[in-house]
Amino acid sequence: MKVYLDNAATTPIDPLVFEAMIPVLKDGFGNPSSTHSHGRKVKSVIERARKNVARHLNCSPGEIFFTSGGTEADNMAIQSSVRDLGVKHIITSSIEHHAVGHTIDQLKREGLVEVTYVHLDEMGHVDLQHLDQILSISPKTLVSLMHANNEVGNLLSLERVSEICEKHGAVFHSDTVQTMAHYRFDMEVIDKVHFMACSAHKFHGPKGVGFLYVNSKVKINPLIHGGAQERNMRGGTENVYGIVGLSMAMDVALSDVNAHKEYITGLKLHMIERLNQSIPNVSYNADSEHLTRSLYTVLSVSLPPTDIASMLVFNMDIMGVACSGGSACTSGASTGSHVLQGIDAPEARPTIRFSFSRFNTKEEVDYAVDCLVELYS
Ligand SMILES: Cc1ncc(COP(=O)(O)O)c(C=O)c1O
């Protein structure tokens, strides 16, 4: 049996997305910047996709800038805030994705910003009181905090954080790569968020395409220079079929988002029950077990110490189960996971992250648990 339970890393493409991309790959070869009919045709395809994405987010099409994915979108938001919005101080957390963490590290190395790490509580959630406190003594600040953590699943309240940021006049960027098209966003409701990042391959779309939402209240300059694409904001011939795939992937995901959420939550719950029954002393990292304070697609399992800790994911793969692993260990050859270290996960306990999609079944979950039980016996 082959089971794919690594959907937080990437997802299989939805057949409807694939179908939508084929005609563009076959016939939509024009350069969107060309003024002849071939160019105009694909240019209108891009603008239709932009309008469609904006409709899903209830924002203006002018607030959507297509990128090569989540990493570029995060870089654009953070680097532009420093260069164009006068940001001299960044508040972030120790458990952000490297697309955010390493970008901020680089700006710090260049001497362009001071960085403060907000405290996390005992469940790995951002301490909002501490955020409020450090913001009150720091002008010209960018707050960059992810909506959901890709390793442990902890969710952040965008409403509450954006209100705190507005109170102190801070710019707020959220890496929403793990939540975009898994939850509904209404940008008229969360209108104090300034930047949000998206990556299509996290919701059954193609790789190499995403977007940055830029609230119309903030004005930034391009990060990538070249042609006049993306209204002069990002040079480079557009990834037309990718953009079409992204737009269709959003349609499919959001057409039935509540049903998908319910179904996937059922899979997660089923795995928790099966693991609790079959592996003594199993537990869950941060707030991963919680059904509303954690991403419904992610379960970060903390396993009892074992001699084969470093081989667990490899052995699961041999048995046909794709998942991902990690540890908080900082010794030896492996540097471990900065997220597990950030939440103070016990070093001796190996972690396996299972992440689900609507294409998974309970039988697959059962098989994955059976494999893990076999490795532990
Ligand atoms: C939270 C988060 N941010 C950013 C990224 C990077 O996205 P991309 O692969 O599109 O560059 C990922 C993907 O692993 C992610 O999980």
C-alpha cells in the first residue's frame, strides 16, 4: 500500500486543476506582454485569474501580486517593509518558516534591522500580551507571524494580532502559506493585515506559483526588477499556466471548504484515537492535538524514545508511508528542527508529522498507524 501523508510539504495536483492548465500549456503560448492577439489572449487569462483570487479573498485585484511561490512572497513583504516602509525593527517568533526566519536573519546581518522574538506560551502559541508590551516601546516595527505553523499546526488569531499591530502603528505580515484556501479569508473583515503569502502547491495546485496580498493602504516598490509585469511590481514573464492552476485550485478548495475541513478533521481525530489506543506514552507537540487551535491538516506526533528514532521516517517510507520527521536534538550530525527546539519539545522523543488532504482515507490512516506500531514493537 502507498500512502501519502505529507501534505504540509506539498499536495498532489487536483485533476480539475490539471485539466484547466492543459489548454494554456498547449495553446496559450503567447507572451502576455506582446500586443498581438496571442499576447492579449493570455494577458486576459492572467487578469481573470487575479480577479478570481481577489473575489475569493474579498479584496481588490490590485492587491494581488503573483509570485513564484510562498518564499518569494514572504521575501517581498519583509524586504519591502524595510526598504520602503521605514521599518527598523522586526518582531517575529522562533518558529517561523525559513522563508521568513532566514530573510529576517539576513536583514539583521546587514545591520538594517533589530529583531525581537516574541515569547511563546507553554503550548507554543504567541504570547499576545508580550507582543503588545514590546510593540508599545518600538516604533517603525514590522510584525511577521505565521497564521499556522507548518510543523506543529498551531494557529494564530489574525484578527487579534492585526488589532494589536494597528494600535501601535506597526506593519503586519502573516505567512498564510499553510492556511490559504484551507480557510476562508475576508480581507474586508481582517482589513488591518498588510501582507499575506500564498503558495499554490499547498492546496492541490502547481508548484512554482503563489501570490502576495498587499493591502492597498501600503505602497511598496518591486523586489525583482525587469519588465513591467505585475503592474511594474515584479519583472519577469508570467507563469501563465501556473497562475491558471492556482486560480482553479482555489476554486476547487473553497467551493466546498467546510466539507473538506470536516472530512480531514475526521481523519486527524481518527489517527489520534488509533495512536492513543496503540502506542503507550504517545503525545502531541505544542497544540497539535487540539481541533480548533491547530491546523486540521497537521498532526505532530511526539513518540516515546527509541533506538531507531533517526530511522523512523525512512522505515515508514520503506513500508509505503510518506510522512516527515524531526527532533529537537541539537547534538550530533543532525541539527534538528528549529520549530521543535522553539517549543521546547523533549530532545529524546522523536517526532513524526502526519499531514492530511481530502484525498486521504481512514484506511490509509489505519495502515500508517499499523506501520508505526510494528516499528515500535
Ligand atoms: C509556512 C510556509 N511558508 C513558506 C513556505 C514556502 O513556500 P514555497 O514552497 O511556495 O516557496 C512553505 C512551504 O514549505 C511553508 O510551509
